[in-house]
Amino acid sequence: MRYLTFALGKGRLAKQTLAAFEKIGITCQEMKDKDTRKLIFVNEELKLKFFLAKGPDVPTYVEYGAADIGVVGKDTILEEGRNIYEVLDLGFGKCRMCVCGPKEAGELLKHQELIRVATKYPRIAKDYFYNKKRQTVEIIKLNGSIELAPIVGLSEVIVDIVETGSTLRENGLGVLEEICPLSARMVVNQVSMKMENERISKLIYDLREILP
């Protein structure tokens, strides 16, 4: 039996994923060692391998078959646009992708004006404005505190992930439009889905049973 390899998004997502896996009898003790320098963790008994990756890299590992299965946020799946199967909404890490800005920017959105949009997610922003709203905008890619952009006049609005909205409120900004709900998703390599259909289908079935 060959190993099934999992790529997990680092941080809280990986912890929540492993907690869900434990409920269906999939454990990996090695990963619990906080001081470990290991990159790949193995469960010999179940023939499973796990590795941690930066969120945006997970869909890449899965598309190219370096991992059979990945767990990553829906925002990353949309932004990366890889050829992979999204098979399961794991239901944790819930938040929203939104257009945010000062209250007065709401009028600019209504009137289809040419505005500047700052975001870490240019692909999602472009799809939303060009394809859904049919509004021409200038998209500016940023990597850090996106909320800063409208405050210093770089852009009229931002497209970003909103969990509670408290950072927005503290900076005089708010949610103007919701693009889509987000949460952790399980993705599968297209070839693996055919070759290992039985094992992967069982995993999906078992996880569905324990998800709220």
C-alpha cells in the first residue's frame, strides 16, 4: 500500500485539522512535538504522511501530486486557481471575503465609478468587480496591513478577509459588500482521486460523519 500524503496549511488550520482527524482515528504523534525540526511526519500503521506548508503553497503541492490531499482556506483556493478537486467544507476557520472601506466609499461602489482597490487577493478582487459587478477598477496588490490603504489615500476600498470586523471599526472602516463566505476546505489531487478513490472516499465519508 502506498502512502497517502497530506499538505496542511501551517498554524491554527493544521491544529484544527489534526483535531478533526483524531476524531476519526487518524493520529500523528510526531506532529505534537513542538520542538521537532522534522518536515515530514509519518503514521506507519495507516500509511499516511503529513507535512506543513504555507497556505498559498498547499494547492500547488496538491495540483502537482506532491501531496494527495490538502487542507487550506477557501480564500487560498480561489486566489491560487489550481486544477484540484475541492471535496469537503470542514466548517472551521469561518470568515468572509469582503469589500471594505469608509462609509462614503459605498456610494462609489453603487455608481460603478472607476476606483482603486487594494488587496492581498488580486484574483478574487478582479473576478468580483469585473465578472460579478461589471465594474472597472484599478487593483493594487499589497502584502501587509491592507486597512492602511484607504486611510492613507492609496485606495478607495479594500478587498480582505473579515473575521470579527473589529480592526476595521477601530480604523473607521466597515464592510461595504460581501463577496463570499470562507472556511477550511479539503482538496484532492485529480489523479489521486482516481488511483486512491476508495481510501480517499472513506476519509471524506468519515470526516462528514463527525463534522457539525
